[in-house]
Amino acid sequence: MSQHLLLPLVILAPSPTQEEPEDLDCGRSEPSARIMGGSDAQAGTWPWQVSLSQKGNHICGGSLIAPSWVLSAAHCFVKNGTLDPAAEWSVLLGVHSQDWPLDDAQVRAVAAILVPDNYSRVELGADLALLRLASPARLGPAVRPVCLPRSSHRFAPGTACWATGWGDVQEADPLPLPWVLQEVELRLLGEAACQCLYSRPGPFNLTFQLLPGMLCAGYREGRRDTCQGDSGGPLVCEEGSRWFQAGITSFGFGCGRRNRPGVFTAVASYEAWIREQVMGSEPGPAFPTQSRQPQSGPREAPDENCTIALPECGKATRPGAWPWEAQVMVPGSRPCHGALVSESWVLAPASCFLDSDRSPRYLDNWRVLLPSRPRAEQVARLVPHENASWDDASDLALLQLRVPVNLSVAPRPVCLPQPEHYFLPGSRCRLGRWGRGGEQGPGAERGGVAEGPTPPQRGFAPSSFSEPAPRPSTLLEAELLGGWWCHCLYGRQGASVPPPRDPPHALCPAYQEEEEEAGGCWNDSSWSLLCREEGTWFLAGIRNLSSGCLRPRAFFPLQTHGPWISHVTRGAYLEDQLAWDWGPEGEETKIQSCPPATEHGACGLRPEPAPMGVLWPWLAEVHVAGDQVCTGILVAPGWVLAATHCVLRRGSTTVPYIEVYLGRAGASPLPQGHPVSRLVISIRLPRHLGLQPPLALLELSSRVKPSPSALPICLHPGGIPLGASCWVLGWKDPQDRVPVAAAVSILTPRLCHCLYQGILPPGTLCVLYAEGQEDRCEVTSAPPLLCQTEGGSWVLVGLAVRGSRELFAAIGPEEAWISQTVEEAHFLPPSGSSYWPPEGSDLCPPDTARASGTPRAAVFLLLLTSLIQG
């Protein structure tokens, strides 16, 4: 039973003194040769094992401790603080396989269910229950009670004990027909060793305080454990010729996870309570005296045996030299790249095999090449994902090798993420070969197997894995974006953003620079995404052929396929998250929705909460002829909008040498920032505004791919969106160019017209700065005026007029010119009424223009005059 709540509680059981009855024989079973690891038990091996059914369905296990009494776990019967009625439950005894017909099985109704008064939740201890049967069981070879330990009984750490049950064979993987009782050998762990393991963050980023009355059994490396459906079943240890029940299966953190042994209720701690409940029963449970004491020695030191098991997968000598890289060779096809995920299984794209006429019955001619293997491996079985033929995210197949490989030497398997794995923003990732493809663009490893028909029995070249040729490895490096950025840039509009611990919809890497600048094309490329945590590599995502010449921007996450891979392989290395320091960047995942996108995609994204002046992905540095630096705003992948007076000398029509930089914030690195630079190849001006219009569009030498460092801002055709909050965004100092935002209010057209009578060109906006904000931004670089809509999108409203802090050339009136020049400009749908005033309106009181010398005083006077006149 896997439960994930952790709270400390101290539970102490009194030491009993009453002697047990001597006439009840206990702990005897049929002799059997047992197999380590979860496997079928032989009939008669565990005659005290019972199945507890609620309304006819197996729910938990239990152990027969007397003809009329069964011991189990309290959490099987207590839901939301309420004890189930005994009449809902029945006990099945003497059964080996639960597939009907149940020969020689005994079924008993439950007369009463008893749990300790101090039981509340499984993680707080006292997780045991006694069931009184409506009629005694008939004892015989298949139905016998187990012995119970006295409170003084000691089970030595390291003792090999056995757990049994009909629970899941793996997480979310039910026991298949014919539902034969399973057994697994587990080692007892000392209290200090177990607490050491649970003091380190593990699955679900949780730690746990082991309490009195609990014991641990399992292995640091995991892979053998009890699971859901085994709750309440016995953990028994053999001493002499008797079996004693040391524990009751209580809870765990997943099943068989590394450094997370199972937690059991220590039966010895509850001798007094058990005796008290069964008092008067004849015969009652047997508590034989311990036949032999554990080896005497000093008590376990707090740090003794505090050894953390490290993953057995995902180890590479250097990035790019992947010891799990596999090539699947099918006669008549190009090699298909996949990954070794266990001793016997290779994961690869199903599209490599499903789009051909080759039937799996011809697997005899298929081969798999693995690193450092002297010969090709034969394929025994192909298992495509059930959704592979219609769902690109499920384009997966597993190939079973005819002979398992020895993982103590090369090759090594890659680690796979558990479903709740959360790859942290900023994780260092790499691209790995995946699927079909020859030379895969710049930086691809050379020396691969030649394309074309492959002889069925020979002609394979494992030596192609020996040494990859030198390559510009930075082209394959990536840094993972946060879930909010990834979803809002590339996801479906309107869907919620999955929080941490929920499987993501996509994984998005950011690259150091655009491919066009890298000097090559990535056509016919297919990649997997490998991400590293504390030196261990995980296969995080898969992607089919990318479009055009670009490295993939979004990968299908592998988390959702972990249960399927685990079910098929029964041995793939699904690993828990290794890094849990989410840091401040993890805060962005609290945003659960995305602003609306336009027909050209996402725009104006800026996660909140974020410190003002840190991340403005559309803010550009426009360097003119090496000396003048202006602000610019990215309005489309290949276009930046800037103030004409800042980028062109008055009266000049010659295009100066201009460089544009995005993703920079002075000397401070941006979160997940990757600076992008482009040259300006042309400047476009609106012809209808004369020779020196206020706005200019700068055409970039190549497109910029959307990312948190470089993302177009939204535009609004109706002027100022209703309910928006606005800021002037600029630099405090044009030398260090750290972005600063100053809060402003945009004045109504009437107030603006009255303040600047006769001197304003059409389409000019006036702003009033919040108290103390006037001097935050310098004006020589023509800072932009931005507003954030109620939906969360950021919109460009205007650019500063030459030499003014309060006046801005509006963007809205130039919608037609911008749309005609830039086809991909991100205009949001219009909302509300137009801001712009009718021409020639004269509603101003006399002598109010520039009243009292400051806009703030003038606005106050205008408002006062309006109230008096009203």
C-alpha cells in the first residue's frame, strides 16, 4: 500500500506479562524452495496468509493468528476517520490462486473489526487491526496460524524475511491472472539506517520521521518491495523451525523505489494490545519465547550504515558518448536509433517499424547494435505502444533482446522518469539521436551504420560506436524552460498549465543561439531529449522529425509512458527525481493559465510574479553606427519597432549600420536567458506621415525563434485595452542598460488635448507618472509605453516622442501600416471603444495649457474646473 503523507507521532506499547496458550501450534509450513524477488509462491508455503475482501473484491491481506482471529492493517478499514461495517468484509483462507474455482478455500464472515484507539492515519503509526471471524477456521496443511513475537522479541537488522500478498507486481501494475500468491524476500533495516534513507528528499520531495512501533524492510537499491493490495499482509521471519510475524505491511513511497524501503507495523510493539483484544478466546494467538537471541553488540550508531544507493542507470563518461545508444537494424531500412532501458529491452520509435510491410514474424532477421558489444543482438519480441499508430506522443515501441546483456560492463541503460518527475527549469540537457536519419545536421556524430539493405545474418558494424568524431557539441546542448513558459509558448490555448508533480504536456529546451547562426541545417533530424540530474542522465522526451532546419522546440514528455514501459519490461530503470531545489524560478509554475494567443502564436508573455526590470523578452538594444543606443520592441520574429528620431538622423534616408540585441539586461544575466543578436537590413517608414514620422520598423537579417529571451510583444488595434495597467519601460542609465519600469496613468484624450493645445501631432498619448516615478527612465533612447491587459498579455501602446517623458507616439493609429509591412505582427482582437479623440474638439477651459508648469498640477486644475462647471 503506497501512501504519501508524513507527520511524526510517538506511539509506545506496554510490555505484556501474560503467558500465551501452549496448545496452539503456530508458524509451521510446508517445506519449499523459495526464489528471491517477487515470484509465485508454492501452494502450502504460507498457510497463514488470508485475503480480505470488501463486497467481493480483494482489498488487503492479512494473517491468521488464531482460529477465530486475523491480523491486518487499520488503514484497510478506516476511511476518513470512519470504521467500515464488519458486515461488508469477508475472509478467504487456504487459497493459493484467486482465480476461480477456489478449491479447498474457506470463506468466513467478519463478526468484528478492532483498531487501536490512537490510530488516525497510516503515517502516524498504530496501523494494525484485528478481525474476529464469525466462525473459526478449520486448521490443516493449507490453513495454519503464524506465531506472534513478544514485546521483548528482537529481529536483528539484516535478517532475511518474507512478505506475501496478491497486490500489484509494480506500481499501477496489477497482478495478472491466475492471481497466484506472490512472495518476496526482504532484509530488515535498522532504525538508524532506515531513518537515514528517509531523511533525504526522495519521491514527491518528502522526508519522513520513523516512529516507535514501525520497522523497515527492503533494499537501498529498491526493485523488491510490497505494493498496493499487499497492505495488511504479513512480513515473517524464520527462527528455528517456526515463522514469526515481524511486521504488517503498512505503507511506502511508491513501490520498490531506490532508498525507500517499505514501512511495516512492528507486531512486537503491540503484544499487549493484541492480548487485550483477544482475551478469553480459546485457543488464542501464540507468543512463543524467542528461540534464539540476535547477536549481541553495541546499539546501532545514529550514522551507522548510512549509505545512499546511487542509480544504476544513466551514467555516461562524457555527454554525447551515450552507452545506452542502440541502433535497430531492419533489412531494407535505414538504422533506427533508440535507447537501452534494461538488460533485455530497447526503446525506439514505433514509426520505424509500423510504416513498413515487414511483419514482426520476420524478427529473426532484425539486429540491435549496442556500444562496446562484439556482436549484434537478436530480437525476440516487438511490443508497439497501443496508441502508436495515431498519437505522435505515443510513438514508442519496445524490442526485447533474445539474450539479456551484462550491465556490469558497457553498455549501460538510461534512466527513465517516474510519472511525477519534475524536470527543474534550467536543467542541463542534450540532444540524442532518435529514430531514423543519416547524418543529422551540424554536429551529428559520424561513422554510423551505412544506409541500405542489411544482410540478415552478418554485415553489422558494432565498431561504429567506438569513437564519435569531433563535433561542435554546443549545438546539441540545451537548457530546459519552465513549464509555464513551455506551455504558453507552444501549448494549446486555453488549457491549464500542469503544476509540478503532474505530467507536463511538453518539455521545451532553449538553445544557446539560433540555428541560422550555427552555419548549417538540421533537416531530416530526429532527436530525443536527455536531461541530467546530479550526474545522472534521464531520457526526458522524444520528438519525431522536426520541421524545416530547426532543432526541436518542444518534446513529448516520457513521464506518462513510464507505467507502460515498466509493465512490459518488468525491469526498466524508472528513477525518482534526484534534484529538488526548485529555487525562485520554480515560482513561475504557480501560474496555472496562459494569456490569450493571436493567430500568429504567443506574444507579450511575462511570468508573474517576477521582479520588475528583470525579464522583458521583447525589449531590444538597438545599437546605431556604434555609438547611439536606442530601445526597440520586438513585434514579430523578424521585426523590431523603434523611434525614428533615435535610429535615423534628421532628413537622412540612408540606413546606418545597426545591430539589435535581445535577451540582455546590462551586466545581469536573465533567468534562462540566451542573448540573440541580429543585423538590420532595412528600415521601413510610414509614407503618409512625411519624411520624419515618429515610428520606424527595422527588418532583421534573420528571424528570431520565440523564447523567454526573445518574444514579440502584443499589439492592440483599439488603442489602450480597457482595464489595463501601464508602465514606461526604459533604462535608468544608458550605459549599463538595466531595464526599469515606471508606473504611469494614460490621460484621457480631453486632458491630453487641453494640456498641449496646438502642439500635439495626431495620435499622441500623454501620461502622468506615479508619485516619485518621473526620473526612473532616461529619455534619449525613446523608451516604450507598455500596458498589461486584464488577460495578462503585455501590449505595446506607444514610443516616446523626442526629448519628452510624458508624450508618446501611439501605435494604434498605425495598425494598417504595421500589418501591411509585417504580416506576422501580433494584434490582439479589439476590445472596448476607441481611445482616440475626434478631430477639432475644443472642450478646454481657458488658460489651462501647461498650467502651473507641471502636468500633475495641470491635471489637478483641469479636474477641479470640470467639477465646478459640472
